[in-house]
Amino acid sequence: MKIVKRNINNLELYYMPNTKFKTIDVAFVFTNELNPQEINERNFLSEILMESTHKYNNPEKMSLACDNLYGLDKTCNFHTVGNVSITTFMIRTINDKYLDESNIFSLSLDLLLEIIYRPKLHKCLIPKKSVNELLIQTEELMLSIKQNKNAYTYYQFMREYTRNNQDRIAIFPEMRYLNQVSNKTVSDCYQKMISEDKLQIFIAGDFDFTLMDQLIQEKLSFLVSKTDLSFDYKSEFVSSTNINEVIEKSSNGQTRVFIGYYLNFDYNKKNALIMSLFDELFGGFEKAKLFANIREKLQLSYYVYSRYNEDSNLFFVNLETNKEQTQKAIDEVAKQLQDCQNGDIDDELFNQAKQNLIKRLDSALDSQTKLLLHNIIGYLRYKSVFDLELRKQEIRDIKKEEVINLIQNIKIDTTYVYTNEE
């Protein structure tokens, strides 16, 4: 999928022509530097704006409006990449070429603009009721997290792992600022989004560029030009000299262990791809190093896996064991990492991990939405187009020595153990 860049009234548009699918996907992407005090409000906005608008002032009317547009699919999400916050509004609609009607895309775009720019307001503010309902839901979420040991231990671990990085790694809900949330703060955040955030629009599908130019110019003529924001997508993890070791005790249950690492290497496209490959062979599937040795061979754990988060350049291992074997399991994870750093990576495992990543990428061809999202994140993060065949070849070209050299920079940052009391 190639990208054709357009500039209409100083508005950045990116067309992604694709004749394989019968839909057109549109994404309005708002970006700004991450402000930790806005994490709750930004997440709330992604819920509130999608439920109702000035015209469709309750969820039932909104649902009916989507049904009348052949089941228009709409989503909104907030997440972060490095030090940048990203709010994405997306719709997927049937291409007019495959309908008797010829204005479904135009009407779908109208609805998207209604969602973003004409929210339901009361006295020029987001309604208190909408915000209060989400505050209650957040409290219920926190209660459910505490009652679910898997969710609770992950949440607690991430708090410890990102203790020095909470100004650049967003975790919702941000409890430090939750009691400050009101319909006024949510409304202020909304105004900041539409007036200050950088807006880029991505459109994928089979359409005439000239007609799309005219439609965008007509529909978005109300948008005023604003100063272009300039910021780098950085992911700078701040670690400590000493390992952060945390033990939390409960009345019963198995022991859960999280080990978070400091990736002491430059954050760039090449290193991220190498790290994704290492993640796969280290703890990504049933024949990976951790699973094969810790679970199958030594039977130290009920489950064990690793995860690499490219958005924040984080890497961790999670396992469950019994209390008596906790230290032995932790030591074995360290041994498996050390073995990999020393070059003990089987050729068959190395090649299988490559094939797994390639097969996963192939699944992106099944959905235009997936391709669009790959392109959006890739373009925002690296200023480059997501080329599926090129990415697959880049994976094939990774040498084992490159993996070994990179992972020699990995160091333990945090060990979190959730275990039963004596």
C-alpha cells in the first residue's frame, strides 16, 4: 500500500489507494506531546464522543444513524507512542461503487465530523452525567482489577516498572489525577484537542483522488489553519542503578512473577524489529526458550511468556509458579537470557521465530483497517510507509549476530513478585 500525500487548505491528508476491498476507511489522527495530567480525560473523551453528538443526542439515535449507513463501523481510541499522545477516530464504510446509492461515503464522513466537532454539550461543556458515569465505571474497573489477580498483578507491576517514566508512558487510569477529573477538565481537554493538536487524515480504499480532494475541501472548509506542532517520537526509558525488587503478599493462590527490563539501546525501526524477533524466540510461542525450558523441561511454571511493547520500548517476562520454586524460576529466566546473550540460539528456533512474525504480518492483508493502522503508526513513528513485502524481507534479512549484539544491552530493571503469605 503506497501513500499519496495531499495538502488542502494546509490540512495534511494521506491517501492509500487499494482496490482489494469494498470499503473505504477514514482516520482522523490528533497528536500532541504527552501530558500525564490529561491521560484520564483523553481516555474519557474517546468514550464520550463516540456515544452521542449534538444531532444524535443519545446512544440509541447514534446506533440508528450507523445502521442507516449500512452498519457504519466507528471506533475511537487514545494511546501513546513514546512521548506522544495519539487520539484516533476511525470509520469504515461501504464504497459507493458497490451500492445503488452514491452518497453513503459523503454521509459517513458527515457523521464522523459530527462526532468530532459537534459533541453533545450542556452550557458549552461536556455533560456532567457523561463524565460522572465514566468516573463510576473507572472505580468499578479498579475494583474488578483488585479482584482479578492476573489484572491486578500486571497493573501493579507496570506501576513499578514505569515508576521513573510516568511522564512518558501512559497507564490508564492515572490515579494521581483521577480525583481532579470533572466535566470542566474533560471539556478543556477536548478544546485543546481540536484547537491545538496536530491533525492528519488518512483515507484508504478505491476512490478518485480528485473527487476526494473536492469532497474534503467542501466538508472541512470550517477548519482553520494552525501552527504546525514539531516534536520527535522519543522513547527514553529512565532506569535506576539498583534493581527495583517488589514483593507483595496475599492470603492464598499461586505466585505470579513479572520481570521488567531496561533496553539500553537506541530506539529505532531496525532495533525494534530485531527486538520483536527476539521476543518471539525468547517467550513468544510454545517452542520458545522460556516455554520449552521453564515450563516443559523443568516444570517450574504453569505458564511463562515474554512481551515486547514497541510503542514504549518495554520488555518483560511473566510467569506463574508455586512459592517454593519462585527463586528457581526467576534464576532460570535470567539463565535463559544469559544463554541467548552468549549466542545460544538454535538455528531452527531462530528461523521458526522469523516465520511466525511473517505469518502474523500476512494476516494484515485480510483487512484494510489493519493495513491502515500499520501505516498510520509507522508513518507517525518513523515517517515511512508500511510496505508489507519490504517488512517481511527485513525480517528474513536479520542475522543471528545482530540479535545477540542487541540483546547484550538488556538489563533487569524491576522484579515484581505476588505471592502467598507464610
